Amino acid sequence: MSWLVLVVAGLFEVAWAFALKLSHGFSVLIPSIATFVLMAASFFLLAFAMKNLPLGTAYAVWTGIGAVGTAMVGIVFLGESASLMRLASIALIVLGIAGLKLAS
């Protein structure tokens, strides 16, 4: 259950990062509000997951999901570069996340 909560927390991190981009420096109201709500949800779920998961593993997986997910959102929705080097780097983060899950 804690792993599922952690994954959802990571997905909320991706969502708040995207909302932050859409807020244009907090100058657009709805995405600005969404950023804070999604941030709070992400942190709450991370804290809940950390009740049963090791700190280092939980935090690294949470940030990894956020980094990979945000990079993918940038590529798919914002037209950011999908160069081979960028995709390979994202793959390395995914491998690191999988390694942490297997090691715990």
C-alpha cells in the first residue's frame, strides 16, 4: 500500500510542476491555485508513505517519478527536446528507481 501511495504522490508532483509552468510565474490564477493544492497533496501522500518506507528510498523514488514524469510531460505536451541523450538519461533515472525498489 505504501508503494502505491508513493507512486500517486510522485504523479501529483508531476501535476504540480506542470501547473506551475502553466501559471506563468503565478500570474494566472487557476494554475497557481492548482499548483499549491497539488503540492500539498503530493507532500501529504509522501509523508504517509514514509511511515512504512525508508526515508532515502521514499524520497529518491518520489523525486525520480517527478523528474521522469515532468520530463515526459515536457516532451509530449510542451514540445521539449526528445534527443537520444535526454531519453537515455531519463532511462537511467527509471533504472535507479527500479533498483531502489528492488533493494528495499
